[in-house]
Amino acid sequence: MELYLGLISGTSADGIDAVLIDFAEEPFKVVAQHSFPYPMDIRREILAMAQPALHEGDHRIDRLGHLDHQLGSLFADAARQLCNIANVDLAHLNAIGSHGQTVRHRPQSKQKFSLQIADPNVIAFETGVITIADFRRMDIAAGGQGAPLVPLFHQALLGDSRINRVILNLGGIANITWLPKNQGPVMGFDTGPANALCDYWIEKHKGEAFDANGDWAASGTFSHELLKHMSADPYFILPAPKSTGREYFDAQWLEQKLKGADRVGAADVQATLVELSARTIAEQVKRLPDDCDEVLVCGGGAHNSYMMQRLGHHLHDQTEVKPLQNLSVDSDFIEAATFAWLAKQRLAGNKLDYRTVTGASRPLLMGNIFQAG
């Protein structure tokens, strides 16, 4: 066996996705996969830490350090629990690949940076397993955006010489991977918000963590005027490579856009947010180098039937939109599987070429190695 365990907590910060993969088989075999929800107090602290305007003077460095260590322990525990589920001894793992939890992503700054926490030293020490982490900062040092990192795994898993394919991940932020049939350059970038703003809005008004099936959004009617105002944000017309995060498309961004929109009902705002995501995604798919034959959707938004309906409406004359299914890895765990794959590449010493994805200046060794002590 050649066992690698991938860990990630995404933009929605609802928990840790973990997947255990055996790369000795071709194609690789998923041994186990599971999602471990955060305790509510931890999730609240992550979301607060990710908001630039909140608690800036409230011993913020101390809070960041404490949370970094806490998440390291939670990630280590997720690795242990997944191995218990799979009846696999931790000692049999080649390595753990941990993305961690992003708390700030500033790829457009003059001194750009991206910060992920969940201390890999803690993961390595508490599991006794070599841990590969800190995947983004070398890419940024080389002039890249540091994100998205999943497109090369998408290419290895889903590239097809017969069709032009887009892989669309609908997490808190939406990102796409362009896989051309002519084996041309792979592209990948964040299109803008997917679930993050919708989740914030329904939690504020209904106390629910997410809009199941998009039912609340579907009960409203989107506002053309509000949609036009939101769509005018300059991020949407930036050329790739580009990436963004919760610290940009956040509660403050939405509340600012809603000023003067008092007559738009809460359900109508939710419908407008779904429409914003669907339209901006569709517009950026249509600007790709060639016509797209199909869009395969993964991430939490793939379970939002109203979001899927609106995407299909905007792309119907160009491409088929459907959930990503029938893979060796559950589509909800593709990002976690990516970091198992990236850990394998790092231990093998393979440089990865993200130049057409992130804008990095050259192929790089991605991730740092943290020994088990």
C-alpha cells in the first residue's frame, strides 16, 4: 500500500474534510473519507478571525496563535479518527497532506500573501506521521496567486482528449478548472462568491447554516437593480489568474451593496445572491479560450438544486451542467484528495507547473515537510 491522507477545511469553515487514499493502485483507491464538523465555538472563532474589520485590537495575535494550535490538534484528531474508521494504523501512512484553514488571502496586495492555520507541527507530533503543509506560500513567492491548487489534480483525474470540460467547485467561493480537449494549458481561477454570502444571509435572517436545496432563494424573486449593482464589482472583470476569499466577499461587502435596497425583501436578496453567482460563473465560463462541452459541479453548491437550475439556465445553449459523479473519490472530497496527491508529489520531489493557473513564474516544489519528531 501507498497511503496518503488529505485534510482541508474550506471557505465555509464548517468542518474538516478527510480522505485516505491508496496510490499503489491504478487508478488510486479511496480507503475512507469523512467530514468532521467543527465545534460551534471553534467555527465562530474561525469566522471572526477571517473578517478583517472584527476584533483587530482584541489580542488578535494571541487569538490567532491559540486557534492555530487548536486547529492543529483537531486536524490530527480527524486523521486519527479516519484511520480508525478505515481500520488502518497511522504508522502505515506515507504522509499527511494538510491544507489547513485559510484565515486571510490577499493575492491582490502589493505584498501579497495567503495565511492558512492548523499548525502542521502539531499534526505531525500528535499523529507521529510526516505532514506536508504550507502549500501556497512558495507559489506566491514565485509571483503566483497561491490558489487555486486543485486544477492539476483535476487534470490528472478528469482530463479527457475528446471534450472541453470545466470542473466547477461551489464552495464558499466558486472556482473553475478549464481542461481543454486538445491538451492545451490548464487554467483555474476563482470566479467570485458561491455559498458564502448565501450562508451569511440565511443565518442572519432565519438562523440556519445554509439554504437547503436553495428553497428559500427559490421562494424569492431576484432584483435586477441589486444584481446590476453587485455585478459591477471590479473583481468579476479581472483577467485570470485571479483568486479571492471570504475576506473580500464578506458580510461587509454585502451590507454595503444593500444600502438603499430597503424595498428588496430578505428572500429576494437570497435569490439575487444565487443569481449573482450563477451569472458571474456563466459569464466567465463563456470567456474561456474555447467552447465548453460540459460543466461538472462539485462542492456544497452541487446539492443546491436552485443554484444548479440557474447555472443550467445561463449555460444551456453552450454546455451541459451536471453534478460530478461516478468518480473513485466522492466529489465532496476532491479538495481533500488533492492534498493527499500534493503530499505524494512533494515526497517524490516532483515540481508542479502552475504557471497557467496561478501565474507562478516557474514549476515549483509545493509544500513543506514537517517531520514527526
